[in-house]
Amino acid sequence: MKRKRYSVGQIVAAVKQHELGTSVADISRRLGIAEKTFYRWKKEYGGLEASEVRELKQLREENAKLKKLVADLSLDKVMLQDIAAKNGKRAATPRGGALFAATLCGE
């Protein structure tokens, strides 16, 4: 069975119909989805407008990118400390996250 993709607007409209009194079984049957899918949509998108859902998705993507950036920088820091320790030098640890700030600014 081919998966259908529903737009954010369609999902929000389905959740609003349920809030207005339409049964979950009717909405699920009309859209061709499982009731479990509807309840997952309701949990994620309940009470939001379509524009708010788009903004939420955008913020989640940005948060994921920032988490990846922090993980990469942490790994780089550990590798540099290991190299410095192998060379017999004390690993320099910047105070207050200067390495992180310099990297974000492109310095």
C-alpha cells in the first residue's frame, strides 16, 4: 500500500474537526489513516495553527543542526587535547567557551 503524505494544513484541519465533534473513526476513514496515526497527529499538532506548526518544524530542524555542531566541536576539542597531551604539553582549555564562540563567529 502506497503511503500518503498529508500537508500540515490537512493535518491541522483534521484535528480541528475532531475538536468540533467529528468522531475519530469518521476522520480516519475519510483520510484513509489508522486511528493511531490520528492520535499521534493530535498529540503533536493539537491546539496549533498551520503557521505555528511550520515554525515548530523549522525550530526543530535548527535545534538538530545546533546539536550536531556542538557534538562536532566537542569531539574536535577532545581530539586536540589528546594530541596536546601526546606532545607532552598541557592541553589548553579556553575559559568561558572561547573556542566555541570563536568557531561560531568563523574566527
